[in-house]
Amino acid sequence: MNAETTAMKAQRSTDAAPSLLHAGIALPTGYLAQFLLLLTVAALFRFPVFGEWNYDVDDQFYALVGQRMLDGATLYVDIWDRKGPVLYLIYAAVALISRGPLAWQLAATLFAAAGAFGITRIAELWTSPRGALMAAIGYLAMLNRFEGATGQAQVFYNTLMIAAAWAIATRIDLLRAGRIDKRLIAGMICGGLAIATKQSAAFESFFFGLFCATLLATKGRTKPLRFVAQVASLALCGALPILLTALWYWQAGHFDALWHALVTSNFTRAYDTSGERIQRLAAMIGLLGFPIAFAALTLSTLPRTRTTRLLIAFHAMWFAVAFLAVAAFPNIYLHYALPLLAPLCVLSAGFFDRPGRIAVIGLAALVAVNLFYSGVLDLPARARARLDMQAFEAYVHAVTPSRRLLVWGSPSFLYARIGAAPPDPLAFPRHLYDGAEAGASGTDEVALVHDLLAARPETVVVQEDLLAWPLNQANVRQVSAYLHNCRTARAFAIEDHRGPVAQTVYSGCSSH
């Protein structure tokens, strides 16, 4: 940072002191104290779901895949999904410590706190520690609202993107001087790891690389060969994680499986109509009303020094690119908004740096609304969910002595909980019954279901009202016919983050 930025930060810190006293809030300024505060806040916001493995349909599947990989399964071959390998390596690493849900939930909490801490580091480039910390606390609250209260993929890759953004934001002057350093290299690697966690991060990472290249080009006197070498080195670092993954699968003879999972399968499944996407996107924007308003107020009031303008422009463009990536995707789900939170919260820090109580009131409103509508702090519901899952899990374990289980619904981690291996590579049940997924995995799902039913699973757990449209009717009919072989059917209601979900456990199915 240059002298202009240093002086600006010092002046803003001095200006913020009276507002801290006036608002009655004293926040820590040391790095360790800030991180510990954010870690505590993250734990407080998330603790009601600690140990609740069925809270979210996605992270329980990620945990199942990570544990199967530890047991020798090859990702994309023996167990299939279309997300990047780094996500599953994270879950496999966590499973080395513990296979219980608390382990991956604590890991996600650490990543969430680290991401929030990264937001403070970026925001303090033009605001006081108070504004930066308040923005980071808002980030932690919004993670809950947008289905990031446990181990959603974006909770992990957001932190990697924040690290990459920080590396660039703190090296703008270096880039304008036509140079790069180890921090920028590390930032590009973080961007590459984010892509290898979830491919949609490629949009943001590409923008980061383009922004760096543009600043390098403004030097003017940089020799063309030097400029090409710098840009190529940054691009190579960004591509390195996925290149190493491709090399490993190639030498193992499974490159085709990797390519299909990460690339081709995304173009072979069916998607929502344009009207449905627009409605969901509009609803998402409405739910982001608070941080969008705070960011807009920041943009209208911050001092227009040269460095500040460039920093703000960088983060505003980061948000725009992340938003366009979400808008361009054929499906829109609530958790797709998670990548938007980091740049929005960084931009919101200027609002939280305002004197008086308005910033405190704004943060209180943002936190209260997002926590209330997330359902995480509905303690009676969370207690009920734990008790219901214990009874459900114990019953399935008892009626499945040979551990031949078929899950035909949402709780994929049930396989791991009772010590059963998934009967086929498509361990995420939706891939078998969702008509939009027909053929996307590269296998004949109808033939696959025929074969796994021919193996006579002794217990079938069926979710009533499968959450997919259209359904793969051929597979639904096959499973329905097989259920006539079952001697016992017992109904349960288990809860996830959306509320109670009806499940029927059919047992004694292989004895007829």
C-alpha cells in the first residue's frame, strides 16, 4: 500500500473512535483477537445444528463421498458427482479425524470464520476495524440464511476466493508498477483451489486474473515478453489444482470419467425454464436487500481518493461477475447466492463505519432477519430433529442386519450411519429418480436401478413426495413394484432445514 492509503486508514481510524464510544461498542483491533471474536460469533450462529447430520441434503452427501474415498473408492468412478475434487478431499481429510457430523460442521465453522476474517482484512484497507468487523459479522449471519449453516460447498470455496481477493487488493500498487510477487501467486492458487472445489468459481477467478493483467498492462513500459510471462505464470497457478487432478486421472486411466463429471454432465441434464429462473433470481435479489442497500450507501459516501476508487471498483466488479455467474446458470437455488455475500459484505463495510447508532441498528436488523428466517436458531425444532433422527436411524439399523440398504430420497448419509455401502456409484439418490438427471451421469439409470433391485436390498427408505420434477417414471415404477416384496412398512417424519420430511422404511424386502 502506498502512503496515500496508509494516511487514509489512519485518518479513518481516528474518525471512527468517537463513533465507537457514542454507540457503546468496543471491538478488538488485533488480528488474533479479531479472528477469535469472529470464530466465537460463527459458533454461536451455527451451534444449534452441530451434530445434526440430516440438516442439509448436500453436505451429508459430501461427507459420505469423502468417507467412501477413505475406504478406497475412486471419485467419479466408484462414487459419482459433478463437483470438484478439492471439496471431497476436504471431507476425506475431516473424516481422518472423525466420521461424525460434528467434525465437518466444525471444519465449516473454521472456514466461515476465516472467510469473515478475510473480509475484515480487505475492508480495513478503506474503513476502520469497527466497520470491517461489523461487515464480517453480517457475512456470518447471512451464511445461515442462504443454506450455508453447515458444510455447503460455497462455505469452503468462499474463503478461498476471499483470500485471492485480499492478495489482489493489497497488491494493486505492485501490479500498477508492473510487478507480481509471492502473495499474488498464492492468491491465484487459492482461486484455482476454489475452481477445483466448485467449477462455478471459474467466473470469479477468471475476472481476478483479467483484473491483474489489466493493471500489469497499465505500466506501459513493461516489455511484451515480460508481460506475457507474468500473465502466463498467474494463469498457470490458477489452473494448477485442476491440471494436477487431470494428470492423476489420466495416469489412472479415468480421465474420461473426470471430464464427463466436471464438464459434459453439466450440459446433458435438463434445467429450469427461463421464467422459473427469473422468478428465483428476483426472489434472491429481494433476500439480499439489506447488504445491497448498505453497499450502495458505501459507494455513495466513501472518499474518492485514487486508491479507494480502484479498490471499490475491484470489489464492485467482483460482485457483478459473481452475480452474472449465478444469473447465467440454468438452475437457481437459494445457496447459489452464497458467493455474492463476500463482495457485498466488503462493500457494506463503509456503511458500518458511519458514526452514531445507524450502523449498529443496520447490523442488528440484518443479523436478526437472516438468523430468524434461516431456522437455525429454532431450538425446539432442532431438538425435535435430533430425537426423531435417533429413532429413525436406530430402526433402520435394526431392520437391516445384512446392511443391504437402498435410500430412495434425501438422507444419503444414512448409508454411513448404519455401516452400509451404497449399492451403486450414484449414491446421491436424486440422480436415480430425478427425470432432469436422466442420462447425465453417463450411465443408464434405468438399467442401474434394475440391477440394484435384482441384488435384493433388504431395506428401502422411501421419501414420500420426492422433491424432483419431472420424475424418472421408469425408475419410480421399478422401485414401487419392488416394495410389494417387503413385509413391513413403518412411517417416520424426520426434519431437515426445510421442516419435517415424511419417510417410510420398508423392511424384510429380500425374504420374499
